[in-house]
Amino acid sequence: MTENTKVAAGVWLIAIAFAFLLPVICSYDKYILHVGITIAFNIALATSMWLIWTLGFISFAHAGFMGIGAYTSALLFTGLGWSLWVNMWLAAAVAGLMAFVISIPLMRTRAVYFFMASWAVGEVIKRVFAYYRGIFGGWDGIFNIQPPKLVLPGLNIDFSSRVAYYYLALVCCGLIVYVIHRIVRSRTGMIYWSIHESEILAQHVGINVLKHKVIAFSTACALAGVTGALYAHYHTYINPKTFDIWQSEFSLVHIIVGGLNTLNGPVLGATLLTVVDELLRPTGWYRVIFFGVVVILTVLFLPGGLETVPARLRALVGKWRKRSD
Amino acid sequence: MQLLSINSLNMQFGGLKAINDLGFSVDQGEIRGLIGPNGAGKTTLFNVISGVYKPSKGSITFKGQEIGTLKPHRTTRLGIVRTFQSITLFKNFTVLKNMMVGCHLHSNYSYWGALLNTAKTRNSEKDNERKAREILEFMGLTGYADDLAANLPHGHQRALGVAIAMAAEPELLLLDEPCTGMNTDETEEMVGLINKIRDRGVTIMLIEHDMKVVMGICDKITVINFGTKIAEGTPAEIRKDELVHEAYLGSDFDAA
Amino acid sequence: MALDELTQMTLTGINLGLMYALIAIGLTLIFGIMRIIQYAHGEFYMLGAYVLYYWAAVLKLPYWVGIIVSAAVIFVVGAALQLLLFRPLHGKNILYSLAVSMGLIFIISSGGLLTFGTIVKGIPSVVTGGVMVFGAFYTYERMVISIVSAGLILGLWYFLQRTTTGMAMRAVSQDPEVSSLQGINTRRIHWIAFGMGSAMAAVAGCLMGTLLSIVPTMGFIATVKAFMIVILGGLGSVPGALIGGLIIGFIDSFVTTLVSADVAYIIGFATIFVILAFKPTGLFGQDWD
């Protein structure tokens, strides 16, 4: 067990080092940095969605809350001229607060009903953005959301530079993953998984299940909100379609293919599949078909996702060794 | 001293009256047996006491406080802890982790403390683990601490269910058929454990079909049929009761 | 509001409602029996419409036979997918079957865009003419479609109440364990129910496709409507799906005519949300695990 944790820590260190050196490795290639930024966003979205899964739920409203963050930040920028540095926190607050209000009735539903109710919430969020043209710009969305500048004595960074934004996305999404990591490995995380395992037993050892569900959901949505703000100031343009059910579905694909049991799963899934997605982009609709096939094959033949591959291989090698002895 | 008192309690599901004008009380320190034919409303009563269902009418008081409308986590906090008829565990957790969750109520948990992993949190987690291991030893499960709960043999899974409940430090422990599916040795072990738990000062209510167990360890027995109390008394009195024999049609009752 | 407008909206409401009910009954049937969310249900609705399109508009074969062919084809496709993809997942976490049906959406809708193209197509009508009702023009086509939908729903009702297979289906949906103990072949019931549910969506697709037009992306809207309806009516409840279908049909017809389609959506979803907030298992639903 500890041996495996050491290996995992090693892999994580290498991955982080690689992520930090990527701009140098790819000699500041703009496209590769763009893919890197997209990976960072997808990781943040998938891991925060996975945080809700630790309680046994999958929320299809997740991209909607990313949208709430994005629109909050965008409107504060275009309306009041506030920069991302401030908006980011407000985006988290607004998304988290909306999630908090909605989750009180939402979390009373269970299993299939939760799935459908969250799905309805996601659609309503999108349609509200689309319907109120005066505020949210309708289907056309909001334009001209500028990246921030950082002006400190002796330091002047303009984040409209791709490299600078890459590091910003990397650090922010890294922090999001780190926060989730801390939650999951604390007693809070243990409570979440215990609710996943048996809600009724969790209640009967004195855990206020509804309270924990509401807190977890709001936290995850606040983190999605930050991701949304970062997304908006990077793309400089957002519209309701960016945050519809499809986005949530793709995050779910990332989680399922990467793995459902530990935080490594969504990180792995989001990274790999974003790269594959970019490679297959020229194939158009075939790439969506590919994702469909991958998700079905994973569920049928590799339940638990890619993160279980090392353990499976080890078991296989062990069996093979035993046979050859 | 009265610990739990139930007065003219009714529980209705649609047209079905699962509990019908039931009333009795349980004294501190006793082992109270709850028997009756299948579908008599025994488990429903546990569900109402522990807060899974809100009673349709009537009152339940625990240590003088009305608890009828409280949710399970609140009744647990007051000191009423239950086990389940079907084995209910955190199956994919290790036995120790099951116990750590069981300790939740008295674990000094705080969200921010857990997130920041403060020195205080680390110390209380150490205390929790000590307590968890102590209860495992008490329940005779020490050797299984690192096994997955799902992999335990049946009898030990039942014992773990009781152990988790004990971790919540109950004053009143509701045991729902703790000996179901056990062989004679395992049953004997469980009976010993129940006695040991009582010796710790815990009041116990016990639903059990095995009449030998019920007659052997209960101080007093309440018999329920169609959601109503039909008899109450010491095991010797219940053994002689006409109504009880009628309810059971003489069958599994005479066997004991 | 003029009487002709009101009549028009009412007739449209009934029309839409019955077709929505047809889609939702299929979904609810599959859920009731297999306890899975067939998220790709709308894709069978789309495929059904395209089968009829190729049969009637491209091959110029008789329309009504085409509907039966479409239902048969989709029945086979649905049953095959159940045996191939959903059976191995039976009894596992609901997320897995949900993920598989999500994968099916990706495959079928993108495959549809590739095969059928993105251009909107129409299925030629076979019934022409109409009649004036309170100043509103009611086409015979819509009348026939309403009658066919209602007839199918009644037929299914009869099937579930009177035939051996139908009664076995109800038994499985009430208690899978007991019914399998009583000697009902639940595996057979599963694929039949999946096939039938999908075929009902296909017929709805054919009728809707004739009335409006068809595009490969039309499945999503059908799924949206079906979800709304089953939440209103309660998952697993066939009468609930009928009532829910009519309610959503009327909301759509009235709000779309009087305000806008976007508002109809928002109202529809808000209704669902409010219902679930107060009754977490839907209006007539049970607490499924």
C-alpha cells in the first residue's frame, strides 16, 4: 500500500514538473499551450464534479455552475471594469451561493431523480442566459472579456500572453485539485464516501447527511465557478452553449474513463481525453462517436477506469508468475 | 427510571396501519425484548424511534424529551443508536474505517479543522482510532481491523454492525435481529456480547426471532401483533400468556 | 383571447400531449422494469423517424406500412442493445447504465449527422384536407395522428392488463425478485420491454416527423420532454406518463403561442424542479433505489 502511494506521489511530481516545463519543452508553441490551458480547465471541472460523486451523485448541472461563474466574471468586467483578480472570488461566491440555494431542495431527491433534477437545473441555467438578452446577451453571449494584468513593484505581467495565461490556469487549477485532495483525504472525505456507501447507516451514526450534501455540492459548484471565470477571461467570449449539458457529459466521460475511485481518475481522464479530443478534432463528428465507443467500452470492460490498469496488470503478472512456477 | 416512553403511537402508510395505538416504556439499564409475528410492526417501531419515519400520531419521549419529529442523526446525537435487520455496513471500507466513521459523533470534527489538518484534528483522530480499536477488541474483531467489511464472514459482519453502533456511544441501543443467520456458536457469542454491552450501562431493546435468545437474556418482553401491544412481562410470564400463544399459533413459540 | 386561437392551442396541446405521452411511456416502461435511465431514448425517436423517411419519402413505399416497419426495426435495435450493452450491467450502480446510454447518444446522434446530413427533411403527408372547428382549422392529418397515438396508448394499456407477457411485465416492475421466484423469465421481459419502449418512441418520431420535420438532432428535445413528463407523472407509472404528457403538451402549446419557446422550456423545467423540491419522487412516483 505505502509502496503504491510512493509510486503515485512520484508520478504526480513528474507530471507537475512536466506541466511547469511544458512552455519551454514545446518552445512556446501557441497551440500546445492552448491545449494545456484546456486540459487545466477540464481537470478542474472533472475533479470538482468528482467531488460530488464521492457522495454518490452525478450532477449534470455542473457545467451550468461553471457558466454562472463565467457570466458573473464577464459581467463584472464588461459592466464595472473589474479584473479577474476580484471577479474570480465573486464568481466562486455567486456560483457557490446559487448552488447552496438550489441544493437544499435538490439534495432531497435521490438516485435517478437527482440525476434528472440536476439535468433540469443545468438546462434552466443555460436557457436563462439565452432568454435574458438584455443582461446576458442571449444566444450571442458576451464579447470582449479581457485577460487581467498583474502590476506589482518590479513585476509587470500581461496575461493576454499565452504563456502567462498558461501558468495562471495551471496554478489556479492546481490549487482547485489540491483543495479537493485535502477535502477528500480528511475526515470530511471519509464522511462523504460513507454517505456514498450507505446513506442510512451514515445517518444512524449521527452524520447530518443533508448538511454534508449541501456543503459538498456548494463547494464543488464554487470551484466550477472559478473555473468558469478563468475560462471567460481566457476565451474573451462566452455564450450559453459553452455551458450546456454536453460540457457536463464530457466531464462525466473524463471521470468514467479515468476512474471513479480516487482523485487520480478524473485528472488522468481529463488530461488524456483532452489530448485525444484535440488530435481527433479534424475528424469532426467521428470524434464524438469515438468518445461514445470509449465510454461504453470502459464501462463494460474496464469498470473503475484507467486508474485501475496498474493494479490489474500487477494482478495479471502475479497470476502469470504463479502459473509459471 | 424511565428512559424511553411511547404513548398512543400510530404509524400509518396510506391505508395500512403499521403501528396502532402502541404504548409502553423502557427502564434504564434493562434488556427489553420486542417480539411478535412477522409483519407485526417491530422494525417499523425501530424506524419511528430512530427517526426514519415521522409518527402519524402519538409521542415518543427519551429522557423526558419529545423525539417523535427528530431525524436519525438527531436521535443518534441524543443517545439512541440502532442496528439493522439486513446487514448494513460501509462495505468497501476496512473494518477500522467503518469504526472511524462510527466514531463521528464524538470525534471533535470540524470542517475547517479537517481541511487544514490542524494539530487539534490530528490529536482527536488519534483518540478516535484508539477508541475504535478498543471497541473492536471489546467486540472480538481486533484481528479483522484491516480487512474489507464486505469480506468478513456473516457472523462478524453482524458483530461489526453492533460495533459501529457502539462507537456512537449509545445510551439506548436498538438491536434488530442481531442473531439472524448465525449458527449456534455465533449466536452464543452474540448473546455474551449483548450482556457485556448491558454491563457497560447501555439500555437495550432487542428484536429477535430466536426465542431461546429472547427468553435467555431479556429482563422484560413486550409482545406486539398488528401494531398493538398484546402482552408485556418477564420471560416467565410471557411464556404462560394465552394471547401470545394465540398470536404465534403455538408454532415457533413452543419450540423455545 | 379569441375562440379560434383558444381552440387551435387546445387542439395542438392534445396533439403534442399524446405524442409526448407516447415517448414518455416508452421511457417509463423501460425504467419501471429495468430500473435504468434510458438517456438515449430520444435517439430511438429520431431513428424511427428516419426509418419512415427512407421508407416513404425515398423508396416511395406505403406510409402506414412504414410506421409498422419503423417500429419493428427499432424494436429489434432496442432489444439487441439491451442484450448486448445493458444486460451485463444489470444490478450495478445506476451510473454505469447511464454512462452507456450517454455513449449511445454520442454514437447515434453523431452517426445520424454523418449518415443523414444536417439538412432538415420532411416526410410527405398521406392525409390531406381538414375541417373548421370553432374558427380554427383542424387538419385531418393531425386528427389521424392524435387518434393513432391514443389508440397505441390504449393498446399498450390493454397489453399490460390482459396479456400474459404484459402481466409479467407489471409483475417484474412491481417486484423483480418475487416475480423471478414465481418463474417469470425476467431476462426475457427485460429485452422485450426495452424493445417495446424504444418502438413506441420510434412511432412517436414517425408521427412527429410527418407533422413537423426531421433532423438528426431532434432526439435531444424528445429526451428533454420525456424526462419532464416522467418526473411529473412519476417514474414507472404509465397513467402518470399519459397525464404528464398532456400537461406538458398544453404548456408547450399555450406558452409557445402566447410567449415564446424559451419561456416554455424554462417554465417546464422550473415546474419539474418545484415538484421535485416538494415531492422528491415525482407526483405519482415511488421511492426507487
